[in-house]
Amino acid sequence: MTFKALVVEKAEDGSTQASVQMLEESRLPDGDVTVAVDYSTLNYKDGLCLGSGGGLVRTYPHVPGIDFAGTVETSSDARYKPGDKVVLTGWRVGEAWWGGYAQKARVKADWLVPLPEGLTTRDAMAIGTAGFTSMLAVMALEDHGLKPDNGPVLVTGAAGGVGSVATAILAHLGYEVAAVTGRPETEDYLKGLGASRIVPREELAETVKRPLESETWAGCIDAVGGAMLARVLGQMKYRASVAAVGLAGGAALPATVVPFLLRGVNLLGIDSVLQPYDNRLRAWSRLAQDLPLDKLRDMVFPATLSDLPELGAAILKGGVKGRAVVDVNA
């Protein structure tokens, strides 16, 4: 039996090429559960895996796609039975393991979670790793004391996948959201998601000039890192927290320890890949409850497997707004 997949192959000169192919089901990796995939999505990591691999892909040919949602076809694990709707994010699926850019996927049962009530498989992939990470960041900030009356929350890289969902969640929960973007054309989009203020990227792009500036932000979800994160740390209110979720602006952090020592600022690292099962369930339950579906659907655009090579290159250049939902059966 065959299925359609986007396959990345590596040539002898080290270059890679992605193409849609028909594969035999016998080529799927070993695993407990076989899933008929409905939808996948596009993340920064997917862009890397679609291109040179970025050090994430070790073995070729490879099927990328770090997220998918669909229906269980077969299962050797008692937790899942044929017909169950499931979601997968993380666990290096789509990187070290064949992923969701295919009509079928086979994975370990421990990597799956049941599709939350109230969400469709399409909704789940509109959320994907980006939205899941956003919810983890919101929960981490809340666990460290963030409340709506504490003051404005800054979201950097706000027009991207993580930032879009974070903006919508925070606004829905009653927070005043300040959205950072370097693309003026996204201002109406961000305000539509609930941002009450737009902060031009250039206002925060310079390296820290002083270790502390005026106390401005009650919390921050940072998808940029680098000099912008360093600058933001010096603007946080006393005992406020920053949830770090990305490094689009670079992995180096040209900061000082002064904000941590004099203001008690917390820098919280958010990992979405190896999150424990219980916290995954908690995050997906919160997403079904606290992410307004009308806002979610407004940030989505459709894609097919054949669109992914071009979209993968675009997301690496910051050229994708919102969330791509990939219909693997189209």
C-alpha cells in the first residue's frame, strides 16, 4: 500500500532536494501507532529540515514535518485504538524520525496526545508546535506570578507563528499586549489578534546601552533572542519574567547580570520538544480553552505538500506571517 509524502534527498555534493513522492507503507519507521495524517504545519525547524537540514537531519532520504494531527489506523499500545484522533508535536519527529509531511506516520505511543475536545485536527495544526510553545510560555509566566493587572506584556517576533498565538492568548486572557514587529504591514493583523500597542523592532534592536532602563514590562514572551532579549531584560519590572522561546535574532546574549541581581528578573527557558506528558495535556487543554478559535482561524493560510519547499525557505527569512496549515491529502 502506498502513500504520498514530501521526501528530502541528499546528493553527493551535499545539496538537498525535496519532492512529493509515493512511498510503500513498509518504508515507515518502526513504532507503536500508525496514524493517517490529516494536517501538518510549518515551523522554523521545518524550514531547516526542508533545506540543508541545519544539523537536525542525520539520515536521508527523510520525511520532515515536526507536527501532525490525524486518526489512528493501527496501534499496539492500549492507550490508542483505531479511530482515535491524536496530535503530535516534538520528540524530534520530523528531524531524527520521519514526520508529518506525509499521508501516514508511524511513531511511539508516548509521543502522542489525544486531540482535545473542542478542537479539530485542522485547528490542532493551526496551533502546532508554535502555538503549543506559546501556551507553555504563558503558563510559565503565570506560574511565576504574572497577572493581567501587573501591567503590559511584551511579545517579540509577534507576527510569527509563536508570537501570533501568544498575542491572541494573552489578549483573550485580559492582558495588555505590546507586539514587536519589524514589518509595518502586519500592524493591522496584530491589532486584530488583540495587540493594544505596536512596538517597531528598531526601538529594541540595539544592544544594551545601560544595564537597567525604566521598568516597563510585566512579562515578555521572546521569540527573537540576541540583542533584543538583552535590551528587554533591562526594561522588565521588578521580579518580572521573560519566557525565551526562540533565537531568530541570534543565539548570543550580550547582556549583564544586573537585571537579575537588582530587579530579580527571571529568564525562563521554554522547551517544547521533551515536555512531560502531563504538562502536554495541561497545555493542550488550556489551548482549547484560552485560544479564541476565531482569532486562530484568522491567522491561518492553507498549504499543500508541494508548497512546502518554497514556504520553508521563506520562514527562514522571516517571510511567513501567521500559521500555515498543510493539507497532506490535497
